[in-house]
Amino acid sequence: MVEVRFSENALSDMGSIAAYIARDPEFHAAKQVERFFESAERLRTHPRMGRMVPEVGHPTIRELIVGNYRVMYHLSKEELAEVLTGHHSARKFPFARVLPKTTKPPRAK
């Protein structure tokens, strides 16, 4: 079974998303955050279930699509999946939260 961890950035993202959604009935915010955690929980038994993030193109950086959100994670070894960020799909891609600091984002074509 794979251990699933949430990075500080990911937890911060989830809080920000919940605060934004909570402008509507708070129930919706809580439900969306619950979906993030339920999706990540499935990584324990199926760590490769997410697709490779197309903007990164590396097999260890993967994502789960949860409604309009992308929950991106790093599969560092067979025993660990670290959730890196929760990100609304309409927003600019969060390269700084997904790529290692030594890697530069790909150039636009």
C-alpha cells in the first residue's frame, strides 16, 4: 500500500479553494475539499491511476481530475505519493508548485 502525503502547498491550495467556494453555501466548499481527499485516498491502492501531467511530461508527475480541479502529485517511489497542489483548470499552470526547483518550465511553442 502506498503512503499518501499532502505538501504544505497542497494543503494551502485546498484551504484557498474552500475559502473561495465558501462564498456560496459553505456546504459546497466542504464537499469539494472532501472530494480532493477521497480522490487522493484512492492513490493508496492505485498510485498510477492519475494521468501524466501533459505540461510536464514526466511519468512521476501525475494528476487526478476532480471536477474542474487538477490534483497533482509526485510518485517518488512505489511507497509514496505526495500531493503537490490542487489547481483550478482554468487558471495559469502552477509550474513552481509542480516542478523541482532545478527544472525550468518548457517554453511556449
